[in-house]
Amino acid sequence: MTSPPAVLVEGVRKVYRRDSQEIVVLDGLSLSVPAGEFVALMGPSGSGKTTLLNLIAGIDQPTSGSVVVAGTDVSALSESELSTWRSRHVGFIFQFYNLIPVLTAIENVELPLLLTDLGRKERRARAMTALRVVGLEDRAFHYPRQLSGGQEQRVAIARAIVTDPAVIVADEPTGDLDAKSAEDILALLDVLNRQFGKTIVMVTHDPRAAARAHIERHLEKGVLSHSVGRHDATSQATGTRP
Amino acid sequence: MKFAPYVLKHLRRNWLRTSSTVTGMALCVFLICTLQTILGAMDANIRSAAADRLATRHAVSLVFNMPYSYAARIRAVPGVVRVAPLNFFGGLMGSSSQDFANFFANFAVDPGPFFEMYPEYNVPPAQMADFVADRRGAVIGQDLADKYGWTVGSAVQLESFIPPYRVGRPFEFVVRGIFDADRVRYPGTNEMQMFFHFDYLYESTRRRAGVGNFMVQIADPTQAAAVAKAIDDTFENTDVQTRTESEASFRQGFAELAGNLVVLLNGIGLAVAFTVLLVTANTMSMAVRERRTEIAVLKTLGFSSRRVMGLIIGEAAVLSAAAGVVGVGLASLLVSNIAKIPFLGAALGQFPPLELSPRLATGMVALSLGLGLLAGTVPAWNAYRARIVDTLRAA
């Protein structure tokens, strides 16, 4: 018996309206991401990658079609239901980290836990665990301005995983980083996928980043091309592509 | 409560802006508190007027005097029990320098009828007898005695700034009595005053000094209007017509010499409050505009629009409550020390002891909170409505 996909996008159409003009960003798009997969979405600017990511993350709604993530049809949820759903089931990693500058690293990581019923001690303990996972336990009480770009992104990843979501969506997580830091972040995502079993959907322009994913999908003018590659754990470990 | 550190940290983010906003709002609260306290004291002073006392003055203005001979004619009006001349002397310490810094209210009165109709001035009988017997004698309030360290027997020199009472040299007085008041029974009694013999003034000015006011005690307060009309009718066909009114109206008229203070002071308070509302609203809007991306991030993390709005409202509430407390504290400090401020203290000493009432203090903190919440409403609503995708795209 096969497990249901972590992300199931079916016949999604997304249309933006600018004045009287309709802009079709996604046109009948379907995508299935099995649980525990690491998928990279690539494509030129304006192809609809980020829009698709936003739909999967539940921060935008499709014009038509359905988006089922972790067993919930997020396209059918109300605004407030979506907020609650996001806080429990999805972790979001931004290109520019988007940490709250007045909060320390651990306070930033703790933020999503404020929406839970956990007590302060438990929240702190979980935030520290998340920081330990990303290797920044010793920087817990540093402010974002006291961290490098790579460290900031690792704190953002800790924030994304602190609630133990089923799905992590990352919007060009290495786009603002130097090669070394980018490599560290990709290695971390790899760990989250392999060791912690997180389903990751990542938008990227960087072929090297995409190469770390198991599945690479290309978007062109709102339409997905077929999978251009699949690297399972074994093949990636050996550096081969099937 | 778990969101409190988040709210407080944001307020510390731009401490200069936060502190200037708090200061602005606090000054507004301080100003309104102080003005309302003064208005309240003036109102208490008016309310403390006795119903059986009338005041007769020159029909044209308080600044003109009436002939002394009117006393006997007023006394003859049916319903009148006793009549006492009362002249505001305007005496200042220091012979020629006109030392307004140490100004206190001083009046020439006819001791017998005056103290009989003003039981609130409690002078020990022996001291009252000494005062009545000494033409240069004076009685002073306990607060005045305390302020200058005067005791019975102290010599005091005053020179008036009112031209008819200036005789080329200071008037010399000897303190013969010190009065106090039952503040519970007569809450409006001012103990920063001095009373001396009208005869001393009258004779020293070679009988040129007329009478500023005749204080009239009547037998039946319900007949006040009729007696007042009868007094004024008595002088209707003379050169110096009179205007007689209840003591409360008289005090109100005296206060209104400075204009319609109630409207003026309330107007100032309203204008300041409105200005502060706009300034605070602008500050809150700026603070929220700067954090548009942050708001989108919070929503992405699962914070509902309502919760985000609550956080911004919370910031406004903390800011305005702090301003309210600071403003009330400053006002309390000023009000309790107002007597020490030269001239202003003496001028306001005409009124009951100034105190910032707990009701006003609570009301002003609530007003500050209300202003803050009102100011935070628009930015909070904008944050509520902000769509994550649009905001992140615009960032």
C-alpha cells in the first residue's frame, strides 16, 4: 500500500487581475510530491514557481483546482483556518531570511511556538533543539544583525522546522548567499529530508541547488514540464544521475 | 501575556520615536490634567459660596468702587441682616519693587460684620479681640503664616499696586490673629489670605477709597433674588448704580474677569488631544509601514490577521498607557507643588487646595489609552487587511 502524496496539486489555475487585464500565472497545473521527497522547482522568472510555492504553503489561494497538502485541501480553507493550518503543517524558508530584527535567534525560532499551548520552558527547549539541528546553539542569543547571511538562513530554517511540519517550502533559500554558505544550507536541507523525513519543495534558479533535490521539475509559462531527473538517496550519494 | 515581550521589544526598536511619542502624549495628559484640576478648584470655590450671602458691586465693573455711605442704605433694605465692606487691596511686599513673586490675597474688611457672616474663618476669640482693638491689626490664614513664618505680633508692610490705594508709603500692619478653617465643612476656604481694617484703608487714603464690594448677609436665602433686586433698586437713580448677585455668581464673575476660562481651557485641552491623536496615529502608521514584510512573515508563520492586529493594538495600548501614567505623574507633581511657584501659586491659592483627584487621574489614563487605541486602529486595520503575497512581492 502506497502512502498518499504529501502535496497533491490538481488542475490548478491561478489568474491575477491587473486593471481590466487577466494574467494567467498557472494554467491547469498538476503536481504530486510523495511524502519524504525533495523537489526542486525551476524555471525562468515569471513562470509561476513562487506562485505555485505560495499555493502549496497556503499563503495564496488558487482561482480554480485543488491543493491538498498533508492530507488537507488547503484551497477549501478559510483565511483563519489557513493561518492555523500553516502554523502546524508547513515551514516556510524565505530567500532573504526575514528574521525579526528586534528578536534574538532563539526568540525568532520560538515565534511559531507562541501560537501553541506550550509553556515558556517547553517553547525554549524546542527552539533550542531546532537551533541545535541547524548547528547554531551557541548563537541562540545573538540578534540577526550579529549573524552572517548563512547563519541567518540557518536560523530561518530552525524557525521553519520548530513546529515539526510535514512539509517545508523554500523560496530560493540560497539566492542571497555566497557559494560556501549556499552549500551549507543545501546540506542542511538534505539532512532535514534524509534524517528527519521532511518533504521539501524548493524554488531555485541555481542548477547546483536543484541538483541536491531528488526530483527536478521545470515550469514554463504556468505549465509544468515532466520530471527531468530523479536522484534517490543512493544515486545521489554516489553522485550519479539515472 | 506570552506576546508581551514581542510587543515591548518592538517598542524599544526605535526608542527615540517611542520616547518622543510617549512624551508628546504625556504632555497632553499633563496639560489636560492640570487645566482640569484648576477648573475643578475654581468650580469648588464657586460651589462653596454660602446661599445666604450676596455681593453688591458697581454696576459697570468690579474695578470701580462705590461710596462707603451705601453700607447704611443696604443695611436698611428689608431682609438684610448685616453688611460688610470688602476691598481687594492688592498689597505687595517690598515697598516699590512690586514683588509679585510673593503676592498673596489681602482685603480690607469691616471686622465685626465680616467675620460674623464668614464662620469659615476661625479666629481664636482673644486674637479676634486684639485684632478689633488695633486699627493696624491684621488676621492671616495659617498657610500664609506658615509660608512666611509669621506669628502673632509680626510686623508686615504692604504697598498696593492699585492707584487709589497708593499713598506714597507702605501700609504697616501687625499680625493680631491667625485663622484656620474646618476643611471638611468648608472645603473651599483659602488660608493664604490676609484681612485688615477697612477703616485703616479709608483713613489712610483720606477717605478717598470707596468700597469695592459690599458683602451682604440675608435672613432668608430663598428671598435672595428679591433682596438683590431691592438693593439695586435703592441705587437705581444715583450716579453709582449697583449690581447685586449671589456670592456664587459673584465669584464666577470674578473668575470670568480673565475671560471664559472654562471654554478657553477646555478648548486648549481638546485641541491638544486632537493634535496628539494625529501625531500618534502618524507615528503608529510609520512604525507599521516599516514592518510590512515582518507582518507578512508573521502571517506566513501562522499568525492570524486578527492576532497581528491585536499585536499592533497592543503596542498602541502599552505606548499610550505609559504616556497616561507619566502625564498624570507629572501633573500630580506640579499640582502638589503649585503653591511654591511664584505668583501663580498665590493666584491659584484663591481656590481650595489643589489636588489631582483619583477620578481625574484614572480618567486621564483612560483617555490616553483611548487616544492610543484610536491612533493604532488605522495601522492595525491595514495590517489586518494586508495580503501576505502582495506584501512579500512588494518587499
